Amino acid sequence: MEAIDEQLAERGRALIAAAVAETQAPLALRERIEADRQRAVAPARRRRLRGLLIPAGGLVAAAVVAVVLIAGGGGAPSVLATASLAARGPVLPPPHENKANKALLESSIDGVPFPYWGQLKWESVGARDDKIEGRTARTVYYANPKGVRAAYTILGGDAVDPPSDAAKHTDNGTDLYVVEDKGRRVVTWERNGHTCVLSAPLAVPEQKLLDLAAWQGNGKVPF
Amino acid sequence: MLSAVVSGPARQLDPAALGDHVDRLYRAAWALCGSREDAEDLVQETFAKVLAKPRFLRNDDDLGYLLRVLRNTFVSRHRSAMRRPQAAPLPEELEPADNSSAMRPDQAVEARQVFQYISALPADFRDALVAVDVVGLSYGEAAKLLGTKEATITSRLYRARAQVARGMDPSRESVL
């Protein structure tokens, strides 16, 4: 009787694990939450802006604030700040495979295209666009058959330095830097002068993440 | 209601990082409600509550905090619903088998059934199973969150998993 209960519990655990692995929040729900989040953040920004203007009380202060807002603070975003965009989740549909080049997706930043990893069993499942420190950052989300998700961000503008404590690897002639942050493994490297950031849960082996980052699709993915 | 876990200095919950938890909260909500549509509403209401004002936590357990808010919101909604007159759903209002996020139709049906069986479990069993198997908290985290002992979580999980398996197997006694 005990052995039967044991088997049942194990069967139940496996059934639940399978249901969990194949279930993701609908894109429409993510979009509604993202819209709520942006609405919630906007009043806070306005309050901060008023807090800056009132003590200064003049046009000079207003001009300074405007310049800071437009320039996005003036500094380059860090790799980890860029990687944190992945946590916000996809709010756009996944880009399609490029019909002319099956190693690429129909999405790019400053002419740097995202790879299509279908043959590696990682399908694109969503995307998002952000502004970080005044720069455009586009993220494409990929998922493997187990439902594990990786986020690939290409940062617009000049490349930024990798984190100082990142471990360096070289694969396919590309320098890749690996660091762990907030329970995720983050890989960063350059493609055509742009910073790319790939992050995934720690459950994804480091070598797997490095292989994905350095994958050049037999020369069809421009680096 | 679930108990709060308090230790260490306060820090503000980062709204920008909430998106990382949507999938897990959605699954938890589905397992609590037994319906995808109700789960979507519950998750959105949970995030709306969290985003309504700055939140300060005394630990790094954002997910545990969000699960607590989700569960409390679920309990409040359930109580409100119980006070309203109940209407039996017409056949066309019953939960459809389709699940666009699943890879195959048979998987979609099975996932829907699994979540429905979980939602029909006794609340103590259901909450332990949602915290550990659905959301992915450790036994210790689940015990703190649910205000009980790890050994109790272990026992509830064991029995809850077995009940789900029985429910999914027509040849065995169903929990529904």
C-alpha cells in the first residue's frame, strides 16, 4: 500500500511538473501588466520632477532637468542594467524567421540582426523594446522545449565594457564574458561594435549559453 | 491569510523586475482558481495592488511576497464571490480545452486538468503544492510563507501529489 502511494505521489509530481513546464502567461496578460506598470511609474517620475523644480524655482533648473531627461543621464548603461531588462518579460510578439537567411530573425538593432536558433531547439517566443540611458535596447526571448527562457538583448550605440568581475572565454574567435546576477547567468560580447547580452536561469549550463552566444550559423550570423 | 516573513533591513521592491515572475504567478493563480480566465484576472489584480504604492521588503524573496499577495487577493475574491448569488455556468461557458501556450493539444488538456485538480484540493494541501511544485519555492520558504513546519509541508505535498495522480487516472478514485 505504501509503495502504491509512493508511486502515486511520484506520478502526481511528474504530472504537475509537466503542466508547469508547458504553461506560460499569455502575451495579452503581460501587455496589460506592463501597461499598468508604466502607468504606475509615470506619476512617480512626475513627482520626482516636481521635487527637483520647486526648490530650484527657475528656468535654469528646468532646462537642466530637461537635458538630463533627454540625454538619459549622459552615462552609458551597464551590462547588468541591460540584462535586467530581461526581467520585465516580453510584451511584443516574437519576430519571424528571415526567409532569405534562415540563421536570422526579422529583427535587428542598428543593422545587427538577432539570430534564429530554431535548429538549436530554441524558438523565439516574444520581444520587447526599451530605452536605457537614452539608448535603444531590443530584447528577444527564446524558449527551449522544456520551456526554459533565455533573453537576448542588443544595445543600440557604441559597445559598453563588460562587468569587471566577469570571466572571459573565447569561442569561435569571439570574446565572451560571463557573470552571475540575481539568479541568472549573463553572457556579454560584441557584434559589429554593439553590445549583446544573453541571460538565462542558472539551470542553463554555462557552456550551453556560451555556445548560443557564439553561434554563427556557418557564417550566416554577422558578428 | 499567509504570514509575513520579516528579517533584515527594508528595501524597495523594484517594479521593473516584476515581469520576471509573471509566468510563475500565472501558474499559481491557475492552480488556485482552476480557470485560465480567472487566473489572468487574479494576476492582473495582484500586480495592480503591488504597483499601487511603493512596497518595502525585509528580505530578497520577491516571489514569496508576490505569492502572498496573490493568495490573499484570491482569498478576498473568493469570500466576496461567496457573498454573491451563485449562477451555474452554461455549457458554452465551461473552461475550453484550448491552451495557446502549450505545445500540443493533448498537453494543453492535461495541463488544464492538472490545474483544475489542484484547485479542487483541500486548501492546506493546495497551498503547499502551489508554493513548492507550481511556484518553485523550497520547502523551507513554503513553510515560512504558510506559517507551518517543513515536515508538515512534506506530508501535505506527498498527499496532494498522490491525490492529483488519482484524479488524473480515471481508473482510480477521483478527488473531484
